[in-house]
Amino acid sequence: MLSDIPLHDRLFNVWTAGALLIAFLVTAIGPSFAQAEAAPARSILTILFEWTPSIAKAFGFNVLISIMAMAIGTVLGVGLGVLQVSPRSMIRRLAWIVTQFFRNSPWLVLLFYCILLIPFKITLFGMSVPFPGWIKAVIGLSLPVMAYMSEYMRGAINSIPSGQWESAQSLGFTRFQTMRDIILPQTIKRVLPPWMNLYAVLTMATPLVSIVGVNEVMSLTRAALSAESRVDLLIPMYLYILCWFFLYCYPISTLTGRLERRYSVKL
């Protein structure tokens, strides 16, 4: 198991992975220098450095989309997960159907539906409020997050020993009070590791929004390649973007593993 691996070995693996990624980037850039020697031009590293501020801003927009989609999906998913364990069978079945529908739908298809079905302007009290495409993309990404959070919550709630429900009932707690004050606080440590892992997956999925016309880091990358008009820049530029996502998501993955070991439930 990962917990049996010494700390210095895990750190060595992290540095090894980072070194291999950098070496791969340098290896890809190397032949590009040879192709560019025929004509005087800026080096690949110079071009990447010049585009870094714009790439950082665009990547920050990806992060913003992921945070907003995660926040909306989490709130909706917690509520939907609670409904999945409702004592009323009709509510429980309806919540299950909604969860399974969005959980098993392709993310890109959901994005297209949100982009096409949600109007670009909403009229409220005689005022037209614009509804930009990136907000539609946030809603589209929040739907599968909601479904996965619903399943996490359902599993976490069902993992609480039934004796706690019985004890709360014997003390005169209502079901709402039991859920709010006793059950839900205990689900946090059960849900937190998969929730963080889901956020990392969501962040890596944010480039999908470029397909539906939202300007983010992948859109900027294509614009940069078009502006530079250099074939030898293609692989280095995309590898550079890959490094940005890796450096952002890998610490989240590492922290998720630590939380899983810390909050593991002993059965």
C-alpha cells in the first residue's frame, strides 16, 4: 500500500516524475531548435516566456471555472445525496434517477446542451441580463459534479452505523435534526478525499469548454500558435500547458492520498 512506502521514497517519486516531465519537454523542444536554425527566429523558450503572462491569466480562468462549477455541484450534490436516503420512496427514486442520468452522461454533451438551451440573455422585470458562455459552461460542468457528489453523500450517509440513528431517535431528535447535527458532520471526513479527487478531475476537464467557444487556456494556446505561425512550436506549447495542469493538480492528488489514509474508516 501507498502508506507503507517511506516518506523519502514518495518524495523521490515526486521529484522523479517532475524531472521526467521536464526532460520530456526539453527533448521535445530540442529538435525544434534544429528546425529553426535555417532562418533567424526567436527561440522556443523565448516565445514560451513571452506568452507565459497570457497563459497564466487564461489558466487562472480555467481554475475559476473549476472552482465555481465545484461549488455549485457540491451544494446541489449534497442536497441530492440526502434526498437519495429519504424515507419517502418517491423522492428517493426521483433523486436516484437524476443522479444516475447526470452521472452517466458525457461531460461534453452536457456542455453543448447548456450552451444551446440556455439563452444568451434573460429578461427580468423588463431588464435584459446577459448570460455569457462561460457561465453556461460552469453550469454544464456542475451537473456531473452534482451527480458524483450525490453518490458520495449517499455512500457516506449509509456508512454511518444505524445505532446512531436509533440513539438520536431515543433522545427525541427529529430526522432533520439527526441528519443536520449528527450524521452530516460525520460524513465530511468520508467525503473529503473523493471530493478533492473529483475537483482535480474537473480541473483537467475544463479545457473542454474551449470546444463550445469559451476562451480559456486552450483557446489562447491555439491563438498563440496561429500568431507565431511556427510548426516547431506546436509540441512545446502543448507540453507547456500540460506542465501547468500537472503542477496544479498533482499536489491536490497527493493531499487526497494523505487524507484518505488519515480519515480511513476502520470497519
